Amino acid sequence: MQQLSGDAYEDSLMERFSGEAGPDGRPGFKVGKRQFDGRYTPEGSSREVWYEAKSGEYWDRLNRDPDEMLRFKSKLGEARKIATENDADFRLISENPVPQNMQDHFQKKGFEWEVVPR
């Protein structure tokens, strides 16, 4: 059920950003060892944004599991590095407000994020 909700959110983002999903109906793609949830080019920009989407109760679950928190932070760093190496920007997009502890981490590490409700 959780994955279905996440998939639906990713689909809604793709529709919002580009009006179409990938050839298999999913916006995700893989580069190197990282899976990205989607990509789009913001209006007025020539630079693509690759993103990781988080929905549902993700932040609550993450804050309850210190090991998962460390893995998440590491994966974000890898994803940004891969996007940058491929001349793209990286952004985290959340369906729900991002907790202050994560906002502090994103600011400290220079990650871009935004809240995009479903």
C-alpha cells in the first residue's frame, strides 16, 4: 500500500512537471547506481532537474530509524553527485512539510528541496 501511494505521488509530479510519464508509465530512471524518481526542466531554464520524491508518512518513519536516516543522507549525496556529473541539478520534492531537522540538514549541505502537495 505504501509503495502504491508513493508511485501515485511520483506520477502526479510527472504530470505536473511535464504532462507525460516515461515509456513504461513511470517517470523514474537510473543513472549509475542511483534511481531517480523523475526529471524536468523548469520553465525559463535550460538545465534539467533530477529529483527524489517523498510522500506519505516518510519523514515520520525516517525520524524513528537512525540507521535509515544515515542511509537516506548518504543516498541523497550520491544522487546529487551523479546529477551534477551529468549537468543536471538535484532536488528533493516532498508531498508533506519537511521536518525542521531535515530542513537544517538540507541547508547545511546545500540541498534544494520543495514541498509540492498532491
